[in-house]
Amino acid sequence: MNSPAGSPAMPKGPTDKTIRVALAVLYSKEIWYTMGGSIALIMICHWGSVVLSKCTHWSRTPIDDVERRSIAARRGSTSLRRLPLALVNLWRVMAFRCTIQIGKSYSLCLADVFCTMAYIAVIFTFALVNTTDLKGKMFDVGYYSNRAGGLAAVQFPLITALGTKNNVISLLTGVSYEKLNNLHRMAARVLFVLLWIHAGTKFAGGVTVAEAEPWLQFGFLAGFGFVALIVISLRPVRTAAYEFFFYTHFALVFLILLGGYFHLAEFKLQKYIWPSFLVWGLDRFIRLMRVVFFKLAPYVVARPTVTSAGLEATAYAELLTPGLVRLRVPRPPGFTWSPGQVAYVIVPSISRLPIEAHPFTIASVCDNEMEKRSSLSEKGREHWSDVVFLINGQKGFTKRLADHAAKGRQEPLTVLIDGPYGNSPDLSGSDVLVVVAGGAGISYALPMLLAAAKAGTCRRVLLIWSIRDSSHIRWATPVLMKAIAMAPHTMSISVAIHITSPVKLDLPRLLDTFDSDARSLHSQFSRSEESVFTEKKLEGGPSVSGLFDLHAVQISYGRPNFDSILYDEMLNADGHMTVGVCGSQAVARAVRSALRVNPFAGGNSVIKGGPSVTLHVESFGYA
């Protein structure tokens, strides 16, 4: 049937515009299916690993000395039964112990690199596939430009979730928030490229900001805000001016989301942006409720001490050594944590703004039994009765806190705590535990040491502590002695302290400076605990008392040789070995390098009877 006279001719088939719109909508959905499937796969692997670990622990029977010698005798012979375990260790070595160093500021393990490259591949595949127009022109700008904007828009909720402390992704996958934060930064940089592929074509087409319509101006506002955000988020900038980054990051993200919302409202696509506000707001609400709950809990459970700060729990900051502050906060009822977890600290009188919160590792152990059994006058008691943080006074907040502590007056502080966050290593199935700490990284090591000694499930525990200032030993002595005293007779526990200061004092004279403090601690332990104390004659020096009389403690000058130390520990381990590290990037790299053991060859190979090694790194030096 012919068209009426004068009516326009209807198109005989789809146009480039209809195809572009249809593909943009389709791929915006499929990218979420892909991301959801990836998260589901990681979740299955995580919970499968948890179940397998629990089953292995339940079926595990104690190994006596005779059986241990039998296992050692068989070591060196290949066992195909250990092939799955060897493959798991091969994955650990390749993914988490092989790193790529980019300059002095960036260090990425291959797992981070793989996740980033996979994310880039998926995003740009969806952005560039099927971009040939009806005339046969490949990579037509009209196809990939607007599609890049749509793909970027649907990523905002995911990137927001990756940057929050309380998110469902951590709950499902077991990946802690600080590791998801690495992916948050990587994904944000990919999103930045996508946005400028989308916006750059508008400039290439001759559109200026002044000439653009309001919806387009909002888009440019979000794009230029993202440029500023990328610049201030670079690690050198964050390191040099963290507080500036903290406040500016908050303002710029709000600006980007607001601009994106009104830009997409023109196309009725603001549904891609408002979930980001919801995710961020929910995280902030949960954190606020947690802070309020733990602040009010003492007033409900027991009447708090009334101080000059009012009806507040009494917290104190004390300067242990020049630059190192110990912040002691009474443990609120209901606040529990595991070794290695962190909490965010807000000190209104020190912070510039009420929302300024800083993460620190909790340096004490949560153990009600230890708290009840210890006397109020016992030295070091705060490390098993209070929430303790060891803080390096460097810049900004930490410098102001150190200046407050340096005044020497025990002025009470109002401290708000948000946490705990992060994962704690599961030591229930470990035969050997090695904890490596550099400087203030001892805040991670001390609760691990105390918890392992209290549990008594490990056969061997070793703490390696590298310090520049020998005065750290004085305040750490009570905690170290407590851990050694608690260890059962079936556990071999050792503490190796390495002083890396270029100024070397006479070792016996150095030890004698702590003699009176250490000697006074002996009287605080029970008769059974004192049975573990033996005199130890140090090389080149006479016998001394106190901490250094313990056969478990060694002190030396120079950096530890991790290759040699960890090789020996693996050689003597029978089953599972856990290594925890908290220190500088240099310390983390050295430990990773020492644990790059081929699981299929060599004396410590898993397939020939060597230990299965799990490495936990707490280091904030990533991109």
C-alpha cells in the first residue's frame, strides 16, 4: 500500500542511532552481569576455602615427636597426594609474592595487576566491540563515544562500594576493605579514561563549555572534577599532604556525582548515579551508629569515670619514644576485635574536623580472661585490657597528637572509635607462626604474639622486630615477657630484635640499661610462669637479667637476613606455616622474596613434604 501523498518516507530498517542506543543499553546491562559473575566466582572460592580449612582443622590430630621424626624422614620424596596443595601454593607465590615495582612509590603484586588488566580488558571490549556503522566505517566515534559514557555511568556504584568500609563485597568475598581500596583506585583510573573518551569527542566536535547546554555543562563539570581528583589521588600527593587529600577527595567526589546526576537526567539515566549516594550514605550511617553505640555503651553497662572531659571514658596519649605515641582507650562494652585488625580513631580536640578519622592497627589483644587475671598494677596491662594504638608522629594529625603527648601531662582525651575492620589470620591450623615487624609495625605483631601464646595451638612462634631506636625495647618488655610466660611447654617461642641504627652501643651495656625495669617484672609472674626464665649468656658479653635472660630472646645489630631465617623456619615446619608482616615496603618486599619458594622443586617444596605457607602483609605502600 502506497504512503499518502506528502507524508515522509519511513525508514526501511534500523538506523545507526537506533543501533547505537540499543547496544549501549545492552552492554550497560551485560557489564554488570560480568562483574556480578566475577564477584560470585570469588565468593565461591572464598567460602569453599573456609569450609575446607575448617574441615582440615577438625580432622587434624596432634603430632607427637615420633611421628614428626617420621614425617621429617619422608621429606624429600615426591608425593602426588600433595599435588593440589602444591598448586595452591604456586598460585600464592605467583599472585601475591611476585610484585612489580614502579618507581619508589608504587608496588603492585601480580594479583592486583591481573585484576586491573582484566577489568580494563572487559571494560574496553564492551566499549569498542560492534562499533562499525552501517556504511562499514570501523570504530565509528558515534558508537563508542556515547557508549563509553554509559559504561562509565554504570560503574559509579561499584567504584563507590569498593571505596567504603562497610560493603557487601567484603562480606561475600572475604576480601578486606583495604585491599578492595586498591581496586577502587585502579577502577577509578579506568573510569577516568572512559569519561574522557566520552567527553573528548565533544571537544573534538567543536563544542565549548560556554556554548554547551546546561546538561552538557554539568557533564564537563564532572569531567574536570575527575581530573583534579586523579591528580590529588596520586600517591606522592597523598603522602605529602594526606589531610588535604582527605578533605578535597570528599568534596570532589560529591561534585563529580552531582554533575553526573544532572548530566544523565537529560536522558532519564540518573538511576545510574543515585545508588552511589545510597551506598556512601549507608556506609557513613553504619559508621556513625557504631561510633555512637560504643561511645554510649559504657554509660548503659557501667557508670564511667567522671573527668575534666565530662562524662567520657578516659583515654590518654603518652610518648613512649621520640615520635612514637601510645594511645590508650578504655575498651567499650561489646567492642571486640581479633589480632591484626584496625580501627578508625577520631580525637575531636586533635582533629581539625569532626569527620577526620585515621586508621591504626589495634596493638592490644581482646581477652577478658587475661584482663581478669592480671592485677591493676601489672606493667603492660593495657595491652590486654584496653584498646591500644601505637602511632608514629609524622605530619598533620599524628604530629599534633605527638605534640600533645610530649607535654608530659596525663590529660584525658575524648576518643571515638570506628571498627574493627580488616581480616585476622586464622592460626588454628598453623604449625609455625612467624611475625615480622618493622618499627611501629609491632602494633600488628604484639597481639598476634599474645594470642598465639594464649591459644597454644602453634608448635613454633617467632617474632622478628627491626627497630632503629633501642629505647623501644623498654616499653615493649612487659608485653614480650607476658607472651613468653604464657606459652605452653609444647610451644617454642622466640623473639629476635634487630637494631638497625648506624650508632652501635656496647651490647651488654645496652642491656644493662633495662636491667632494673626487667628485674622488677619478674615478681609479677607466677611461680609456674617463672619456670620458663633461664639465664642466657649473650655472645661477647656477660649474663644479664630481665627480658634478656630469657632463652627465647636474642638481640643483635644489623638488618635481619629474611632469606636465611625463613628458609630455616620452613625447613623445620611440618604442616602449615603462617607469616605475618607489618612494616615498610622494603620489609614487605624482602619477606615476599624470601617466600618465593618453588612448590615443585627444592628442599622446601610442598610436593616433597615442605610446609604450605600463607603470607599476610599489612603495608600501606600501594598505589
